Amino acid sequence: MPDIVIAFFALGLLAGLVKSDLKVPESIYETLSILLMLTLGLKGGMALHGQGEQLVISELVLIAALGLIIPLSLYPLLRKLIRLSRENAISIAAHYGSVSAGTFAVVIALAEHLGWPLKPETTLYLVLLELPAIIVMLWLYRFLNARKPIKREGLGIAKVSSGNILHEALTSRGVVLLTGGVAIGWAYGESGLASLAPVLMGGFKTLLALFLLEMGLCTAKVCRPLPMRQWRLMLFAAGIPFVLAWCGILLGLALGLPKGSILVLAGLAASASYIAAPAAIRAAVPDANIGLAMLASLGITFPINVLIGLPLYAQFIEMML
């Protein structure tokens, strides 16, 4: 049987597809996402407590480099084979080079469910992979457009500077909560956070289950109705996770990571952002169709990874180790 949290995603998806009036209030969803990101950061920081000297910087640099290689490799594919416009190809490449915090939470839970070991710094993979893709693709957009002014509705002509892009990426809610949580957990350790552990650590799966219930509802909404004229993009979104997962698996094997960390790296590489990337792309690439990105990342890739991909990636890793 799959992990219990997957059942909540399936329930939300089914409820959305049958047009049930079930919904998670926006304020509750916002609270869940904040608590989930903060808890993930704290868990990672607690694991890092007292382990600073064991961090391998070259390993973290190579993982961050993966976040640059994936979108730059996908861009020409999206332009030539999927036949997207320049703006939409940049948008989709940025979404798939960046990563899904929801997938990260699910794959961490799966690794713990399987009892697979995780390196203390595994939580850092999310931050290392989330930012580079967004930044490099927005810089590519500016380069290809020769730094032309960007016209925004109601604002006339405006320019989005590299500094603004970097600031927006580094100060996004997910990055602040994750890195802040890691810093707090690293500084205080398990004993310092003992008073919070029953609520945050003990309630992690409950938070994740409710979060996935809402993700199921969102997925159904994005996919109804399916724009069949975008069949090339939908095939891409369905197939590319299995290719990208192998990039994560092979890099994890090359770095000698334990099974749990390889699984997390594979899950992240196979995922696509639906929180950080849309916000950054919407601000900096106004001509990109964010709906297409959400259809691909949240409507197709996320459920495929959660329902099919992650257990399959675990089987691949089990066979190879």
C-alpha cells in the first residue's frame, strides 16, 4: 500500500473531478503551507545540528548545478519539439528546473516510511534546486530580449533588474521559511526544540495529508477541461519526470549518497515548481502563459510523481543498490 498521505491527495483529486463542494479555506491552506515549510526546515536543521564539519561543499555545489543544467537543457526541447513561444519555453523550463515543495514533503515522508537513511543536509537540496533555475531562465529571457523594456498593464514601461529578480527569488515565502527553519533547527538542535516537537514534528504527516487534500482539489481544477490543443505539452509533462528522475538518481549514485537522499534527489529532479516559479515568472515574463505552466506542473507532473513516479523511483534505486 502507498503511504497514507497519498490517499488524501487521491481524495481531493476525486472530489474535484466530480465537482464536489469540498474545499479547504484559503486561510487554512496558507497556514498549512507555512507550517509545512517551517517544519521541513526545522527537521533538516535539527539533523544538521552539530554536523557542520561533515558538510561536503563540493557535493552541494554539484546538486545546485543540476538546477542550472535541467532548465537550460529543456529550453531548446520546448522550443523545437513542443513548439512553444520563447516566453512560454522559458517559463516551462524555469518551472521544471525549479522544484516542488509539495513533492519534497511527500518524498521525505516516503523515505522515512521505507526506513531509508538520509544525509543531514538533504533538506538543503530543496533550496539549492529551487533558486538556480528561476534565476538563470529569467536572465536568459533578459538576454534574448536584449534588455528591452517590459510593458506592464497600467504601469507603462518598466524594467525588471537582475537585482530585483534575485531579491524576489531569495525572499520568497518558501525560501525564507525553509532556510530560516534550517538555521533555527541547526542552532537549537533537538533539545532546544523539544517543546515544539509534539506539535510540529509529531503533526508533520497530518499537515502533509491536509496539504495534499488541497493539492488534489487544485489539480482537478487546473485539469478541467483539458486543453487538447496542447497535447505536446501534456505528453512532455507526463513523460519528462521519468527522464529527470534518472538525472537525480545518477548524480546521487555518483556522489555516493545513501538511498533516502538519492530518492529525495530523484523526486526533486523529477518535480516542477508550482509556487515559487509562477510568482517569479508572472512578475518578470508578463507575456508567458502561467496557466500552461500550472497545467503541466501541477495538473500533470505533480500527480504523476505522487501517485506513480516516487514508488517507481524507489524501486529503481532498490535495484541499483
